[in-house]
Amino acid sequence: TRYMRRQGQVWVRIFPDKPITKKPAEVRMGKGKGNPEGYVAPVTPGRILFEIEGVSFEVAQEALRLAAQKLPVTTKFVVRRDYDYDKKS
């Protein structure tokens, strides 16, 4: 991301793999399911959306806070158990 000044790595851990169907306009009811209109990614509580590596804790926290403001869901910042806070990347 730009906040990280192009350092580190970001992984997007979610993929839109659920098709959403829609019937054409002015079509009578019935006659089967409509054609796929697009794909969505269902987000359930506890799902990890992004991972960051290679930057300091403060930079990662602020970058994910800025990204979370753009999402339509409530997010939470989680740190891996074996992460060393003193290590400066």
C-alpha cells in the first residue's frame, strides 16, 4: 500500500467465489434460475481478510486501519502469537 511506502508484503486472504444470479428484466417468474451476474466473497466473523509482513508494527497497524475504513464490515486488528514486537523490519 502507499502508506507502507511500497515496503513489505500484503496478502489478500479472501476471494470472491460465490456467484450471484439475476434474471433479466421483464421476465416472468419461474423457468429456472437466472444467469450469474457477478461474484461475491461472503465474510463471516473471524475471517482473516489481509495479512502484512515486512514492516514495523506501527506502520502495519495504521495501514490496516486506513484500509478498514473503506470496508463495509467491522474489522479488528489481530497479531500473530509468535510475532516479535522488538524486531524492526
